[in-house]
Amino acid sequence: MSLDLTHKMIDFFPIETSLEAVKSDILKGSALGESLSKYRIYDYKFVSMIKVAEQINKLDDMFERLSEQYNEEIEHQTKMIGVVLEPLIIIIIGLIVGVIMVAMYSPMFDLSKIIG
């Protein structure tokens, strides 16, 4: 069963435990969407799309669409993190280079005062 494979792949405890209960609900005759809706860890959009897909018998297509949507969201969030972190990294590197420059030239200026 695909829930067994998913259960073996996931190491996140709340999802692991919910998949065990979802599996037992499905074996008792409950629908996947109804079983998943009992747990708050699953997104409302995810559960509602699964319920619709079960009704129209297109569960595999809906999982593909959901996978694409979540991948696009993750790519967007990753790009936004990069946009925010890039200026911070530039500032930190600039400060490090500035400290090194001051540490190098300070003794030379002190030496010129002693000689001059």
C-alpha cells in the first residue's frame, strides 16, 4: 500500500503517527480526504483537493498538481530567502574586510609617526 511506503520515507513524528491512523481508517472504509481532515498538520487546501479528486476519481492527477504547486512555493520562498540574505552577507564580508584593513594599516601609521 502506498501509505506504507510514505510512512517509511517520512521521519517527522506528527505525520508518521497520523499516517498510521489514516491507514487504519482507510482499511475500515473511510475516504482518504476524511481521514486526513482529522489532523491539523495537513493543509486545508491539500485536504480539500484530495476530497475533490476522490469524488471525480482523479487522485493521481491531483497529487501531481499539488506536488507542482508545493514545489513552486518552495522555490519562491528559497528565492526570497536568498534576496534577503545576500545584502546581509555583503555587509558582513565588508565589515570583516574593513577590520582587516584597519588592522593592517594602523601599525604602518603608528610607525610613520615614530619615524617622522
